Amino acid sequence: MIKQNRLQHETSPYLLQHANNPVDWHPWGPEAISIAKEQNKPILLSIGYSACHWCHVMAHESFEDANTARVMNELFINIKVDREERPDLDKIYQRAHQIMTQRPGGWPLTVFLMPDDHIPFFAGTYFPKEARYQLPAFTDLLTRIADFFKHNRKQLDEQNHAVQQAMGTLQNTKKSDEDISPAPLDMSRKQLENNIDWKHGGFGKPPKFPHPANLERLLRHWAAAPDDTQSLKMACHNLVHMANGGINDQLGGGFCRYSVDEYWMIPHFEKMLYDNGPLLTLYSEAWSATGDPLFLEVTETTSQWVIREMQANEGGYYSSIDADSEGKEGTFYAWTKDEITQQISTGEFKYFSQRYGIDKQPNFEGKYYPHVTTQWDDINKQGDHTVNDIQSLVNSARNKLFNYRKNRIHPTRDDKILTSWNALMIKGMASAGRHLGREDLIDSAFRSLDFIKQTLWKNNRLLATCKDGKAHLNAYLDDYAFLIDAVLELLQARWRDGDLSFALDLANVLLEQFEDQDKGGFFFTSHDHEKLIERPKHYGDDATPSGNGIAAYVLQRLGHITGNKHYTKAAERTLQSAWETIKQIPYAHNTLLLALEEQLYPPQIIILRGQKKDLREWHKLCVQPYAPRRICFAIDKDCTELPGLLASRKSENKTLAYVCNGTQCLPAIDTLEELNNTLTPTNAHVGATFSRDVWNRD
């Protein structure tokens, strides 16, 4: 038995969790690959992440067990991978798992690879220590796989050839010669309507995930076609049910990864930065579009949670919070009725219990996990208090319970800082800051951006991850594309010299290192990345937006802002390369539809120039309403860094607005009234009634 394995020097908290396992784990790299080839042993590749509940279960059952470790060490070269640091490996082997099993994968992902070419020959997810759940015991599986590898090499070679061919076929895309059209925009909207759960919100059956890209598409569809109030209703219906459900931490803010039930009541309790960033963007936009106070509340509680629990002193945002504490999922968040009554007054409990379901049967393993079960007006039917009084009592109870909960043993936090996920949160905080007029949220976003510039931008290239000051790993498509998107959103909230130039630097690396020059679109890994069995190029949305979709979207916007057609042409090539895929399943490619929409209907660009104090009212007029196809920069007259289109937008001794619709630019505007008349229409606050659906889980 070994006391500490080769993971001890890694930066990933997930890998460090396994550094004391009796398993002789290796990180992915030349050493492990070379040993496997020399010893002619198959590779056992285990992929997970630190907040993963079933990863913990398999670790406790098998990887911490000396007998299981002995079998693993004897028969395999064991490699542990953090899917958050190495999404390239995860994408490749998740796809292989799906091809081999005809089922979607997940985590932990358990894959057995050939020692020479790393082609997988068997794949699964969680395996128990003892046979159960219709799954074999892990050690039995290990011995059977090792025996099969030893005696059936010819059969494995044939199978591996078939797997490679299948992966190549899925990856094979060709540039379409067909003219792009708006048809997928309408088709996606119809597909979402056909798939929506009109009773409880969400799309499809449980487990239910937030799918922010779907809701963004519905909001943007309504913004483009105001008469289609059904699109707004669908978006608000989902947003209300998620906001009121247990997927949203009702006491501390922040969204969990998904709901295990159709009601959004009981979540999988891990909180991921990559979910909360896009959801923060979405709720701030929905607040701006509808004026619904629930959306304002969610925007505020989520952003407060981010600053309080997820932002490092150095500025970057942490990755996630574990599902488990004290060895069990959800322990930190669940309550007995006695615990609640001991912390709040009788009057507070009367209304808190009605609001959050404590007056019903326990809903989580004999305890209560708060979620909204009763609307304010229904609580007030007794008439002894006003709605405002009831809300004050309930909010007081929430604060007391939150403060009490702070003293519990907290779930573990994964404190590595990922570039792509930080970019998603920078955009979320910037969007919330500009729509709500909150300078503190904008400050938070700038702190993260500055951390990335100082720590993760080296030699004009991005690095993917950082922990304890150590930044490493070649960055991926998502790192570059998401960060450009974040910078453009942040500059709309507050202009700062140098940041647009940084976005252009990122865009140039994106084109030089990631673009598929033959077929269009962008690979997930750079041209100088480690050679793997596949070079992924994905178009669809996953838990995070499509890197290709965001790349096309931001390049298009940069092209409009700077007048550089090199960017817009690359965006157009991406849409052409993805066109056949988009047409087949539009609603699975909603991020690419952002780029399609703005390819067909270019955004309105507004440049405001003048003294900072004089720009505030003009800036607020342009950026606080929900206007998704508008880009506005308020640039102090003393700022000097104005690339491309912005260079000619001068300011004299008064405030001026320069407005361009597509390629047509108007003469300078010098009055607020004229600017207001020139703005593209917005639909702010007309949809508030659609977000009042009663929360009903019966």
C-alpha cells in the first residue's frame, strides 16, 4: 500500500482528494501513458469533479479500499482526471461512452483504454463495490476486463477501429453552400413550446436542468416579435418555477445544478459557477424586461451569494460548492421543524411555514428543505396582516435561519479558478450591474477580469486554470470565446481603456489557434494542443453555452464595432459549417442562433461621448432596458483607446451620441430626447403579468 500517490502535486482539489488513496493514481500525462505502453497494461481512466456526489460514493467504496486498490494497481495503470481542468478529455471519452453504450454518460466516468493508442474498449459511469443496482461489483468487473484484454486483443483491435470510425463520423461536418435563413429561429421556438412542462416549468421529464440558453432564446424571440407574448410567457413560467423551487437556495441564494423531481423541489445540491453565471444574466434581463420583483430578488440574492462565498480575495471566482457535507448529500441545507421553531418567533414561523412548506410533510429524508409552496396573496387570506407585513416577517425568519445555518459544517468548496467559468460569471455580474444600476456588482466583475489578465494571460495566450497562484494548462475554445463575450458585456456596464484591445487580442488568438480553416467553425482545442484520439468540434449547447456559438456571436459583434470584416467572415463561416446541424435540431443550438439572429438582423450600436457625469443619464437610458440587439458604450471624452469604428466617434464640449443601425450611421445626436426617439423599441415591463403564475405542485 502506498501512502501518497502521484496526485499530491496537482492543483485540482478533486485530484488532491485522491492523493492519499491506496490506488496508485497518475495524473493524465506523458509519464502515465509511457508506463502503460511499456508494461502493456490497459489504462483505467476515471473522470470526475470535486462537487460530484457519486464520485464521492465511488471513492469511499472503492478507491479508499485497500483490496480494491490492490486489484487496480496490479491490473491497470490508473489515471485520475478532473473534468473541469481537462474538458477536452471529458468531451472525447463521454462521446466514446455514448457510442459504446448507447446511453448518455455522466460522472464519475469510468473508461478502460488501450495502452498504445488510448482508444476506449469498455466504458461506464459509477460501479458499486458490491453488486447492486443491476451493476457488477467493481473488483469483479476489473478482473473480467483485464482477462478479456489479455486474451482477446484481435477482437479489441477490431472493436476499436469501429469506435474510431463512429467518432469520426459524428465529428465529420462540412460547410454548407445553402444560404442561411431565419427558419431555425422560428423552429427552435416551436420545439421549445412542444417540450415545455406547462404545469411545473422546465423542459422534458426529470431530472430537470435550468437550460438558460433555451430561456434566453424565448426572451430574445419575444423582443424581436413583441406580439408573440407566448414566448415571454414560456420564459417567465420557467423562471418563476425555478426561482420558487428548491433548486434556488431560498435562504442563501445561488442555484443548484438540477432538480431530481418534476417540481424543482429537491435539487442535486452542488452549486456550480457555470450555472449561476448565465442564470444571473438571464434573471437580470428578465427583470429588465418585465419588472417582476421576483426576478429582481433572485438577481440580488444570487449576486450576493457570489460575492460572499465564491469570490477570492485576489478577485477570481471559485468553481463550485460540494453537494455533500458530513458525508451526506444535502445535510447542510435540511431542517427539522424543531430547529426552525427554536430560531424564529411564533409569528414568523406562522408565515414562514406556509410560504416554504414547513406546514406540510417533510420533503427530504425526514427533514424539510425550504421551497415556495404558497403565494403571498394566498398566505394573506386570513387578513390579519398586510402582504408587506407578512413579507417582512418571512424575510426576518429567513435571515435568522441563514445566520444559524452559517454555523453548520459547510460543504467543501472547490477553490480553483477556471477562466471559462469566470468569464460566464463576469458576464452575469456585469449584466446584473448594468440592469440594476449596481456599481458594486460591476466592481466585482472587474476584479475577476483583472485577476485573469494578471494571472491567466501569459505570453499573449490564456491558461485554463489557477489555484494557489499556480496557473497552467493550455486554454480551450470556451476560455477565449466566453471571455470576449464577458468583456463586451462589462464594457457596456462601464467603459475602461484597454479592455476592448484585450478582447481583440483574444479574438486574434481564437482565429489563429482554433479556427478550422477548411470547413469553418472552431475546434475545442488549439492547433498546438496535445494530440488526442479526437479533436472535438461541437456545435450544440451543453450545461454551458456552445463555444462555437459564442465565438460566432462575439466575432460578429467585434466586426460591427471595429469595422473589421475578418471577424464577421469567420462568424459567417461558422454558421455555414454548422448549418446542417442547426437545421436538424434548432433548439439544441440556441447559442448558435444568437449569432444567426445578429447575422440576419445586425445590432444597433450606440457610442456615447462626453464628460463622465453628463453621460450617466444617457447611458442609463440605453443600457438598462431589455434590448438584446443593442450594444452601447459610454466613453468618457478623456479616454484615448478607441479602436476601429470607435476612433472617429469624437466628443466636443457636450455629450454626443453616435447611433448605427447595421451599416447605416446617423449624424451625431446632441439631445437626450432625440436619442430616446432614435432607440430601437424595447418591451420593458409589458410582460409582468405573465410571471405571476401560481406555484402549485399538486
